[in-house]
Amino acid sequence: MSEAITLANESTDTERVGSISQVSGHQHVLVACGDSFVGPLRLLNRGRVLVKRFSGASAKGLGNKNSVSQTGVLVTQLLDTYKPEQVLFVFGQVDLHILYLWKALKAQRDGGDPPTPDDWRVTVLNSYTTFLRNDILTRRLTDNSGYLRNIFVASVIAPCVEDVHLDESVRKYQRREEEAAHTRDLRLADSKVPTDIHARRAMVNEFNMALSSFCEENDVRFVDINKYIVKADGEVKAEVLDHDPSTIHVRWESTIPYWVEELTEAGLTANDIHVDLNDSALQYEVEKKGRMQRRKVTAADATLSPTLSDYTVMSEDPGSPLHLPRALATWTRGRSSTPPPISHTRPAQASPERNSAWRSRVELGRGRGNAGSPPRGPKPSRFSFNNPSRSRAENDDNWRFQPRRNSVQHVSSAADHTGVSQSTNSSPALTPLQSPLFGEFPRSSGITTRDDELTQVLEQPKETD
């Protein structure tokens, strides 16, 4: 790298003076780093679990020092800054649930040969385990060096998107509008490699078995919530499914007790769930409805289709649509999870400055469990959208009104979990790749957000695949 990355939290106020428990006066027992699937851990006590989410980051690119996202570099810098005793990694979902499908479509478009499930699984596994071996295990606590006492690695969650919704799913997660346009008429069923649910389940299962073996051989704790949420036939249980049949995510509130159960060795208990799961679910439902209404109001003047502008997704494949469309040397802050009320319909010809400011606040992702107040008044936009595109702006919300087959409005009860007691009311749908933040670090500010998160996107050369 030609440009040094300075973490925003390196200040006199948060300078490390010992173990991570000294930072901000909290006793953090675990640092969790991952893609958007690390999200459920944000329902835990922030004073004990520090969650850093790199949405859209692939396991394959973690060890690539020339990657666009620089996720692996940021992860190791974070660890070396805070020196936690325990760390959890949650990566691999983007590779197996999104990039494999995109490569199948790209090959169909270009007339090439996509990787088979076995080839792709081995490629991702080798890259991921190489990163863990070279960059994480070397930071293990010894008599003379290191600081990591326990290392936890999570499995890839079983696929939950049925074949009938798969084309819709891959389109939704595409980041580049031009790539989405070029593949819109292609069908995954026509690909040269299998993309059906059985093939995807087999790929994920074999990946997890190999990852589990690596963990066992290297004295790493393997965390697998699939054993709680997957039935004997491989199907994901209805009570953890999202209502959106095209999302790759499972519900936060329904799965967080299983994460706690699997991380008991790290010192977590049910008391670490610091929100009422039913309140959290209802709060997010209200927030989501507000976002949907605002999207309808501004669909006519959106500079990007809502599907693309709502989520920042990055990939380690230069041919993937999951790259940022441009380098943004900018810091972005998360906001309160409670949306401001809509008092009137926006005029069709609103000023560009206000449109950008409004969209930037909408884009800043979800903050479930946060009791903060909504933003007040327009703020200057931190983003500039230079390439207008409205290809899917008018029908973006269609999927949100099509509930997933067999999904259940349910937050897991005490009967569902061993030693973990929660209530049993409704849980809302999750939005895909919830946070637009690719690397999240605290920054001192007068504004209080749920995780005080920022993202720095640096201009870096694209890697070679």
C-alpha cells in the first residue's frame, strides 16, 4: 500500500493502555469481525462485545493486500490497535451466496467457463485459511509475543433462498448498475454450473466441514449455528427465515440466542443480549416501513435505483458488480434507527442538494436496538452520485410485499434454546446487506450513534482475480 491508513479511533481519548477492557472503560470480552452476517451480534451488550462489520467483504480477499476494500488490512490494524484477548471471524457468506452466482451469470454473458462449486469452494477456503494462518494465528498469545488467547471462526450460514427467487436475489445484490443491466435477462438456471438449492447446500456444507477441520487442527474454536437452524433435510427452519424470500440473511432476533449458546466459551451469557428482542423486532419493522415509504416518495428523482443506493457492497473480484463504482475518500457515520416522520410528499423537482442529503441519511443503514433520536434537518451530502440510473426504481419495493413461503413471525422462545430465554412475539424482515459501511471504526463526535461507526474508503488499485 502506498497510503497509510490511520484509524479514526487513534486519539488521546481512546489510546490503548492495556487490554481491550481498558478502552472506553468497558470490559470487552470479545471482538467480532465479519461481513453483514455478523449483524446479530450487535444485539449484544456493546460494553462486552465489540462488533466491526465489513459489509460485502469476501473471505477470498482477506489476504490480498492489494484488494480494493482492504478489509484484511483493516482487520489486522484493528486487532493490533486494541489487542483483544478473544476474536470472532464471520466471513464467507459473500463468496458462497453471492459471488459464486455472479460468476455463473458473468460467464453466461461472456461465453466463458465459471468455476464449479468444488473449484470455488476450494479457492475460497484456501484463501480464507491462508489469511487466518498467516495474519491471525501469528497474533496468538505466547510467552514472548501476541495477545489473542482464543480465536473463534464461524461457519457459513446455510443458503435459504429458494431457486424460484434466486435470480431476483442476485440482481438485488448487484452493485454496478451497468452490470445489472447486462445480466438482467439472464437466468441462473441456464448457467453452465449448478446453482440450484441442493448444489448450494452441498457447497456450503463441504466448505464448513473443511473449515471445521482447519479449526480443529489449529486449536481454533469453530462456531456453527447451522445445527440449530437447519432441519435434517438441509432446509432452514421457518422460524428464522426472513419474510423477504430473496434475501440471503436470516433474522437477527431469532438467531442471536444461538450465537450466545455457541460463544459460551468466550464468556457470553443470555444476559449479554442487551435489548428486548420483541421491541427490537418491532422497532425495525417501523423503521423499514418508513424507508419503504420514503423510497416511494423519491423514486421519481432518485439518482440510483433504491436497490443499488441503499447498500454499499464490495468484492475482491475486479470483474464483480460488488465493487464501489468510484473511489470515495470519505468517512460515513451511522445514524439512529428511528426514521424521521414523513410530513408531506416531496415535490418532483426538489433541489439536488436536499435530495443528496436526504438520500445520504437513508443510506446509512440500520441500527437496531438503538434508542437515539432521528436526525434533525437536512445535512450536506457526503456522497455525489454522478451516474443517474432508474432502471429498477419503480419496482424496487415489489419483493417487500411478497412474503417468503413458510416464514413465521416469531422470535425464538425459551423452548427453542438451551439455557437462553426470550419471548415469542413477531420478528420483522431483515434487509439485505444491512449496513453500507465497509469498515467501521469509532470516531469522536457530538452525535451519538449505536456503534459510533464510520467507514473509510480509500483509492486502491484493483486486484487481479
